[in-house]
Amino acid sequence: MSRLIQLSQQFKSLRFNAMAEHLESLIRQAEDNELSYLQFASLLVETELGSRDKRRIQLNRKKACFPALKRLDEFDFRFQTTITKKQIQALLDFRFIDERENIVFIGPPGVGKTHLGISIGSKAIDAGYKVWFTSALELIELLEIAEIKGELKKKITTLCKFDLIIIDELGYLPLNKQGMFNLFQFINTLYEYRSVIITTNKDFTSWNDFFIDENVAVPVIDRLIHHSHLFMMGGESYRLKNKLNH
Ligand code: ADP
Ligand code: MG
């Protein structure tokens, strides 16, 4: 067996898979560019680390459960004028995640709330954060199942491993008492510990019919909007615009 193949296998057994895979071309690169020993050693390590970062990001993208691919550069800020590109760009240093702040998009259907939520989440993944997207309905069902199994706390702990949680369409359907309680537990655990992006068609003054019980509505809303970036969006539905153009 050639020394090269043997070395490559040794790297593999150490789980340095990228180093193993690219060894031959890295050696050639070092020879061609007359790299120093130190430069070659860092080239090897950087190849491995770069490949691991890439894989981790790919995996995080899968775990995020985005319902569709939405990119920020596809968002037309000339159509949606109640929010500026600058306001959204300002969020992309992700200080809001590091400082456990929330983002709330409020507005009627079709104005781009979900699009912005997904695209900010997607950029956060590229920056190395763990993100989870869920609809409010899905979340409430998930919490309900966990609660019935007596595993609500455990479920909430698992969900808290994400740095950013996007809850889409909160407030669309009324909740029963248990659903309300479960959601409160969840929001309470996330408060000042993880960041949340909420999209909703209701402004907070009309959330009482969603929560039924004001004793729960007030503290949930309070926690969500404390330390939050609130965007009141309006304008025409983008879906309607496309229909009219066709
Ligand atoms: P909402 O969540 O506010 O109901 P969506 O984000 O789902 O609206 O937007 C509806 C559709 O229109 C989606 O396909 C979205 O990608 C698109 N869309 C909405 N606003 C814009 C915009 N300003 N530029 C480009 N596409 C948009
Ligand atoms: Mg939506």
C-alpha cells in the first residue's frame, strides 16, 4: 500500500474525513506553492474545520424545517414599503439572537411576514445559529402531545437547544385552556433565554379572543414584546399582486 493511501486511511480512522479525502491534492498544493511546514499543517486543519462547518450548517438547515425556501434578496422592498431594507439588514449582525431579543411581524395576509421570518432564519443558519421554524398550530399540537405523555418539560428543554425559534401565524385560531397553559410554559422558558420570531395577523390589543383567558394573554404578550423589534406591516397582498398581473 502506498504511503499516501495509508496516511489517508489513518486520517479517516481519526475521523479527519476531509483531510483524508483531500490529502493528495493538498500535498500537491503545498508542493506547487512551496508551503512551509507550518502553512501545510494549517492548510490541513483548515480543510477539515471548513468541511465540518459546512456539514453542520447543512444539517442545521435540515433541522430548521423551513416550509419553503425564501431568500432575503428575493424580497421586493419596493412593493413592501411599510418596512425598509435597512431595518431588516440591521438585524443581520444577529445581535438580537446573542442578546435574546425577539422580532414580531404584525400584518394582514400576504404582506411577506413568513417570507421575512424564513429568510432571516436562513441567514442565521449560515452564520452558524440553530434555528427551528414551526407554525403556531403545529407547535401547540406538539406541546399537547408531550403534555399528555407527561413530557412537556422534556419537550420544552429539547426545543430550547435552538438559538432562534420562528413561530408562524400565532393568534389565528383560538386556543383551549390546556393549549394556552402549554404555550405559556414554553414562552416563559424561552423568555430572555432564546430568541423568537413571531408572525401574526393580529395586533396585541385583539389577542384576547385567541387566548380566551386574559390572565394568560397578558403575561405571554408581555414576555414576547419585552426586548422585541416590532414591525407593523401593511400594504397589499403580494399574492394578489401576482394574480392581478397574470
Ligand atoms: P404572509 O406571511 O404575510 O401572509 P408571505 O410571506 O407568505 O405572506 O407572502 C406570500 C407570498 O408572496 C410568498 O410566496 C412570498 O414569498 C411572496 N412575497 C410577499 N411579499 C413579498 C415581497 N415584498 N417581495 C417578494 N415576494 C413577496
Ligand atoms: Mg404567513
